Amino acid sequence: MIEDTIAEAGDISLCKAKLIADALKETYDIIERSQGEEI
């Protein structure tokens, strides 16, 4: 899971890593949806 990788790389708790992973996924989804659209 991406949160495990974030937790190991950043030496932070898995709980914080999960929040970061969720935020990254949300950001990625927004970018993906905006592909091809005028910004």
C-alpha cells in the first residue's frame, strides 16, 4: 500500500501516512479529470 511506503520514507505514523495517501489520490483524480479540459 502507498501509505506503508510513505510511512517508511517519511518516518511518520501510518495514520498520518494514510491521510497523505488519500490527499495524493484525490489530487491525482482531480488532475486526471481535468486532462483535456481548458483550465
